[in-house]
Amino acid sequence: MNAYAQQHQVEIDISRDELHPDNLPDLRQYDGLIIQQTAKIGGDAAFYHTLVQQGMRQITTRTAGYDMIEVALAQAAGLKVTNVPAYSPRSVAEMALMQIFRLLRRTWAFDARVAQHDFRWVGLQAREIHTVTVGIIGAGRIGSTLARLLHALGARVLAYDIQPQPEYDTFLTYVDKETLLSESDVVSLHVDLNPSSVGLLSAADFKRMPTHAGLVNASRGPVVNTADLIAALVTGEIEAAALDTVEGESAVFNRDLRQQGVVDQQIQQLLDLPNVIVTPHVAFYTNLAVQNMVEIALDDVLLILNGQSAQHEI
Ligand code: NAD
């Protein structure tokens, strides 16, 4: 960030506070605004008008998702809204790949045994990646990157997507959702959050999956019906899950709750389950991704402030 500031002769201040209508700092000394939060800003039209009155011409999120901003209200107030749609598909794809390996290797079960000084192997034979089928739901930027990695490792790769890309046929096979669920040893979710993807996996879908199957979700929490997932994990309809995103995560992830604990009951239930691996929305958090996020967001702000159109305007 310092190098960028020097190179472009700009000053960059960082605040760790979230931006909300009841927590609006005095922005009059600034020309541009970049946020990173996943928690909804919310607010009514008046809030976005206040930003404009304070001299803002844009609001930029360093993330791919922009559901935290009321885009229509912001735009109606005269703000341009930009995001960073692709900072490094490899960052999330590599995390998903690691989680697929962890599920195939049953590390969650070995970790639990070892923590209790139980060093037996019995019942926990692993499966090698080139002998399994991995189902990718949402083969967009991240999903297709993961598919390429899995294909290179010799896995059979199935994909379900509402917009299939014929050129991906060399490294994945498109099937319908039902086939993908019943034939995959691990299902990895990579859809964007939209009305068609909310609750995309629920009770009936988990019943279709083999009982030894695992689920990876590094997309968005609401893509999975959490209560149904918990039930499927408790009853053994599926074996395990690795979750980088969960419903209600903004009150928990990237916060130090060692004193308060977790209030959200569903998240606490997931944390209590031995067959769930939770990571706090960190799939994106790599050297290259962070550098790209910062630079792409700042480039767009400077373009807008210079009266030009930004590349990633929503
Ligand atoms: P993308 O838009 O490139 O790809 C999404 C794909 O999902 C598209 O091909 C689309 O056609 C498909 N899709 C959408 N709705 C669908 C549905 N109902 N059924 C089947 N397919 C559907 O998105 P991307 O950049 O690859 O990001 C994928 C996901 O990863 C997003 O949810 C994003 O928020 C999330 N993400 C997570 C992290 C993290 O740190 N965990 C970081 C970045 C992105």
C-alpha cells in the first residue's frame, strides 16, 4: 500500500471500523472511499446522500461480493459503486483443493483422535485424489480454476452450472445437479450469491449424496441451508464439511471472541460438530490476492476521481 501511495502520489488512511449509518466518520478530508467489510452497510437513501454531501463520488469494495452495499440506493444518490471481481481465483481454488484433500484424508477425525491421545488408524482409510470424483457447483472463475487443478491431479471432475462454458469440456464434465450430488465423493461450492443460489443445497440434496461424501463451501454461507446441513452431518447423511463461509458469519468471522464466545447458535453448533472444519472466510487471504485487491480497488478510485470510467463499475 505504501508503494502504491508513493508511486501515485496519494495519501492512504486506514480505519478498522465498519461503515454503517450509525458509524459514519467525517469523510470531508478524503476524496475516495474503499471498504472491505462483509457486514451489510444497510442504510436508507439519506445515508448515501450524506456520503455524497461529504464529497464522495464513489464507494469501492475491495471484495468480489458487493451485497453489503445497497447498490441501487448508492447509485440513485449519485455514487459510483465498484468492486474487485477477480483478484486471484487461485487463492480460493487452492484453499478449496486443500479442504478437498483434508476431507479425503479425514484429518478432522485424526485431529480429534490425536487430541485425545488415540493414535489408531482404524476406520479412517483415505482416498487418493486420482481415484475420486469431485463435483463443482458453479464453475465460474474460481470453480473452473479448481477444476483445472483437480483435472491435473487426475480426479474425475463433474460440474453443474446454469451457464456452462463449452471450452471447459477439456477438464470437466457438465452434469445436472442430481447426478453431480449422487456421483461425487466431494462437492465444492463456487456459485455467486444470487436469488437462484440461495439455499441451493438443502435436505433433499444431502440425502442424494453418498454417506462418505464431503462438502466444501468457500462461496457464500446462504448457498447452503445451514439447519439442513447440520442435520445431515449429525445423522451421517454426509460424512464431513469444510466451511470457509457460513450464514451469519459477519458477527463472528475476523473478530476476537475469546472473551464473549459465539452467540450465533447455528455457528456454535457447527463449531461443536467433530466432522466440521471451520475457517473464518480466509480463502482469499493470500499474498497475491491482497496485493491485487488493494491495487485494483485504488486504480478504480483514481480513475473515477479523474473523471474517467472505472473498469469494475457495477
Ligand atoms: P463467478 O461469477 O465467476 O462464478 C460463479 C458461477 O456460478 C458462474 O459460472 C454462474 O453461472 C454459476 N451459478 C450462479 N448461480 C448458480 C446456480 N444457482 N446454480 C449453478 N450455478 C450457478 O464467481 P467467482 O469469482 O468464481 O466466485 C465464486 C464464489 O466465491 C462467490 O460466491 C464469491 O463470493 C466467493 N468467494 C469467496 C471467497 C472466500 O474468501 N471464501 C473469496 C472470493 C470469492
